[in-house]
Amino acid sequence: SFVLESGEKMAVVGLNGAGKTTLIKLLCRVYDPTEGQVLIDGVDLRDIDIEYWRSNLGVLFQDFTNYQMTAREAIAVSRPDEPIDDEKVRWAAQMSGAADFIEELPKKYNHLLWKGFHDGVELSKGQYQRMAVARIFYRDALVSILDEPTSAIDAVAEEKIFEVLETKMEGKTSILISHRFSTVKNADKIAVVEHGELKELGSHKELMTKKGRYAELYNMQ
């Protein structure tokens, strides 16, 4: 059991198969719990309209989609019912690092992404991942959930993305899953999950002082 306050940034860490993604899918109501409850302001998540709940979420899973459209459309698709805000598209691309390669395309944000198009380009896995992160920034949801959002991105770029989540999305709630302990140390809370159980919860400083599982894994990295 744990409580996440509105506006807090929480990191979820643990080894492969620990249950991190399952926890996220419970929060998104991809699954309903077989035991216990997920409460939103004291209300059981199963009693909240699922479309309403998901309209307030921005979620990036590990198996995200690559959209075959222009770069601006591939970012703005995270708000499909609204006109494209080009200024916000550029901001989201800059925050995720996607602007670094989009600006080099011949047609920039109007360039088609996919080699099947005439003059279209195929991005690398890391570039597509930056596009996916840009969609999260563009969506600007009340709750943003990122499940291993930067596995194909170098550690320096990942730290910059997490820094943006902490500073540019102030007042918004975010949950980050990462294997890189060094980039989650600034989260308000860090949850250590093992074998489907919450083993430790606290700030980086608190968990390092405890010299438990988190400190052990952090020092190993």
C-alpha cells in the first residue's frame, strides 16, 4: 500500500519481472485488482467512469506505437480531438530532445516519418522513443505515467527528460519506471518493488540512510 499525493513525482524501481508494469496497468485500469483497491480521492477506481479517468492520463508503455505521419502530427496525435498547436508541438519536441533530429529534416515538422512514403524517413529506435516522450509532454495530462520511457536513449538524455518532468510539469502528478537509479533520485518518492510487493518507499536520501535494498541496488549501479 502507498499514497501518492496530487502533484508528486514518484519513481518505481526494481528488477525485471518485479511487477512494476503490472502496478501501472492497475492504475490505468487495464486490469482490475483481484484483491485490494485502487482509490482516487477515496473513491474506488472501478466506480469512476473509465473514459473520464483515462482522459486525465498520459501513458507511455514500453511497447509504444510509431505513427506514420508528419512529425508534427505524430506528436500532436496525443490530443486527437483538438486542433494542432504548433507552438506546443515545438515545445514538446524540444523538451524530449526530438527537436534535435526533426529540425534537420528537409521539411522539418512537416516531414513524413516512414520510409514507405515518398521522401519519408525512418527514425532510429531512440528517435522514435523521443517522439513518444514528446507526445506525453504535448498531452500535458493531470497524471503522466512513463514505463521505461528512455530504454533506447543514453543516460544523459534520460536525465534531461526526467528533469523536464520535474521542473516544466510542476503541479502535475507523474509516475516513472526506470532501471537507471541515478536518474530517479530527485523524485519525491521512490517505490522499490520486488516479487509483486512494495519493499521500500521514501525519498532517495531516506532510502540511502536505511541502507536496505534500494541502497544496495543504487550502489551496484
